[in-house]
Amino acid sequence: MASTIVNAPCTVPSVKGFDTLYYVGLRPTSTLRFNSGRTSISGRSQRLFVVRASERHDGHVKKIEMSIEECEAAVVAGNAPEAPPVPPKPAAPVGTPVIQPFQLSRRPRRNRKSPALRASFQETSISPANFVYPLFIHEGQEDTPIGAMPGCYRLGWRHGLVEEVAKARDVGVNSIVLFPKVPDALKSPTGDEAYNDNGLVPRTIRLLKDKYPDLVIYTDVALDPYSSDGHDGIVREDGVIMNDETVHQLCKQAVSQARAGADVVSPSDMMDGRVGAIRDALDAEGFHHVSIMSYTAKYASSFYGPFREALDSNPRFGDKKTYQMNPANYREALVEAHEDEAEGADILLVKPGLPYLDIIRLLRDESPLPIAAYQVSGEYSMIKAGGVLKMIDEERVMMESLMCLRRAGADIILTYFALQAARCLCGEKR
């Protein structure tokens, strides 16, 4: 511990040591020691003492019989307390050019020169509370690894899922979103299994709410896990995705999920008018408290591949470009956002995340609603693959990517890294 040396007149005998449990301006368990000396103030011979905070004892501080005026007089007389010397200027390496310093009125690096200063001026923060953990579930009892998504599993809804939720809650992640792997035998062209009150998702919600009543459960509202065609809506025989008929099914799905106990229903289908229709359907059934997180700007992206493997939900034919957005479009996101706001959305989501930071910022600047970002399976898998190949530091890239999503304006982030990142933030070892 550093020592403080004070030279001041003293008319009391030299003190060898005293205890300092209670004190002002010193750290606990410090001890002050006084060494006597002599000097002359105004012609008088006086004792000097040196105060050192260097030893550890327990007890109370005893008052020093010296007034403020006497301390000030010592300083005025030239007996100011000693301090460590000014450290020498660090030497530059040999060969460094000798130049006149630039005449800069502002040097931004001054605010970055130490960890403490960098922490003081950090503009964006991130915590486990910002994460929503996407979890895949299936009817089996065993947890099945997903090949394209290292570290992710199709979790058995009765055991593996409950254990994974417990791990997440232990590090502060208390929001999840469920994605079901539905048996092929239950899939149909109209996706009727989506609103089966005893289906996989409603059963799972009831189980989790029984175990963890305060857990925030988001659900996915779309037909693709339940459709024999693998599309988010009902497919007409000529391949056209039927909008209004699909929305009718989605309303029944959302109500079924709300009935089971979902906190937030999340239409990811990109059908026109579905937010307003779902809001009306929920309110008509008394679910005024259930929120809607709309997949407002969901792009027809190539980053979704691993997710579709996880749910075995690849389209049987064609693609999803007639309902998901063109990755080349920017202003169109505003059209979708304005419609969703007007129809009663509570949260606006952008998907994918990192490749669409500009869209996240656009919605953040234009809307007062909370903004969500989905760091999708392709983003997750690329970071994982880069880490395995030792091309990047997986943990640092993971945390940087999440911070970038927050910096762009995302209030919450749906990420498969939720558990791993939360453990990092909590200081746990990998």
C-alpha cells in the first residue's frame, strides 16, 4: 500500500502505532505510524512526524492532537507533506524521429488512454437482459445435436429444454423464443397443427410457465414448421402464397400460444396485414396483455440455411422472395415499419442482424418502439467455424458482434450465443 508522509509540528510524544478501522480518507485496515524529528517554526523548536499508511491492524483511529491551523502553519513554513517524485518521461525506441509536437486543440486518444477512462466514456453497454435465447425443441427425450450449428441442439421438451433454461437463468438470461421440429406426419398444406392447443409449443409453454412463472416466453408465429410445403403460408396450386387465408391461420396460432401462456407472439411470416389481424384476435379473446414482436424487416437472406436444417423446414419448391424482403432494399423497411406500428406492433424486429446494421439504425431513428435484432444461424455458424479453424478469436468476435448490434440500436438481440455470451459477461470461464 502506498505511504503518505506528512511533516508537521507536533507537541505530543512520538506515537509508535495506532489502529485505523474507522477513519476518514484512508482505506480500511490501514495503520498510521509517526516518526519524530525536529524543525523550527517561528524560532521554536518543534517535533516533526511522518505518517505512513502501510500496516494492517484492527481498532479505532485515535485523534492527533494537532489543529487545522497548526497543519496549515507547517505548510506555510515550507514543511509541506512529501510526495513521490514525478516519474521520468518514458523513453522512445531508438530511431524514433525527433519532431515538434503537433499543435492539436483536441486529441481524442486522451479519452482512450486507460481502461478506467475507456469504461467511463463507453457509449453502449450490453447485459444478459438484452438477450433472447432461441431454443429448438422436439418430441424426443434425447437432445440431438444440429450439425450446421455447433453447440446447438434439438432439445427434448420435457428434460433438455428445462435444463437449458435453468442454465440461462443462472447467468441472467430470462427470455427465450421457441422453435419446434414438428413430426412430418403432422404437417399439412394448411398447417393446422400450428393451432393445436395440445401441440408441441403450447405443451412446452405450459411446462415452462409451471416451472418458471417469471420466464419471458416469445413464440414464432408462422406456418413453415407445420406446412408440408415448407413455406410460411398456404400455397396455391400455381405456387402463389395466399396472404389473407394464411393470416386467418396465423391468428388462430397466436391465440393458441397466448392461451398456453406466451408473453410475446412473434409473426415471422411477412404476410401483409397480419399484425393488425393478430392484435384484433388476441384482444377479442381477452389477451390484451400479450405483446406482438413483428418481424418487420425480414429479408430473403442466404444466412438462414442452418436454421432450416435445425427444423427440417426447407421449402419443398421455390424460395420465399414473394413475401420476404429484397436484401437490396432500404427504404422499403420504413414502409413495413410504419404499417406494423399502425397495426399495433409492440416491438419491431430486423432479421438478419449484422449484415443489416443500417436497417436497425434506420428503424431506431424512425420509430419510438423497441427494436429487436436477430443474429441468425448463418452468422452464428460462421463465427463458430472461424473459431474452430483458429482464424478468429471466437469469444472476442462473438462479443464484438453483439455489441455492434446494440450500438446500431437494438434493444434486444435474439442470438444463439445468449448463454455463452452471458457467461462471459458474468466472468465465467469458457
